[in-house]
Amino acid sequence: MNGPNIQLAPLAKFSNEARLRQRQIELGVSGAFIAALGDILPSQLTEAYKGRRTLPNEVALELLEITKFLLEARDAASPFRVPMDNAFETKVFYKTMVESGVTPDRIREYVQRMMSEDGSMDGGTF
């Protein structure tokens, strides 16, 4: 996930970088993917993970917000997939959902309606 042979420094348990690294692992994506979501260079993220620098607060907070949404949306959409093969497409997905007011809870409700036992699908939207 973090690239080959990258030695990561221990980060403060609740630092933005530590929480972000944990979410990266939970999402099963690369550091380059996370960096692309935040429009930063992968080397900047690596340096932050190594404890050599901190991410700008606004970048860290944006990445924490995006990754939280993605984790929750992924769980809510199961058994369907949230797009996470391409960071650009994932960011478009995230922005589209947020701008449309679609929350992970709404995704969960919609999936549950689609998968209801009686098979009824009302054709509704989020």
C-alpha cells in the first residue's frame, strides 16, 4: 500500500497523518491514490507518513473528509462497488454525491430498497 520498502515513522495516534494512513489501509488503496485525491504529490504524502513534514491542514482535513465518506459509502453500497480504481473518477464520484446531497445513509437506504425481499423496486432515485 505504501510502496516498496518505505520506512514509516511512528505518528502520533490521533494525528491527521496517522488517521489518513489508517483510512488508506482500510480502503485498500495506494498512497499515490490518496495523494491524487488531495491534489498533492505522492512524495508529499510519503514525507508526511515518514514524519518529516506535516500535510497542510486544509489538505489533511479535505482528505480525511473524502476518505471518511468513501469508507462509509463503500460499506453502505455493499454488495455494489464504489469506484476506487482511478483516483480522478473516485473524486468525481465523491463531489457528485456531496453536491447532490447524497449521504452514505441515503446510499444504504437505496441499496436496501433495491435488495428488498419482495423484489420490489420503485425506480426511485437517491
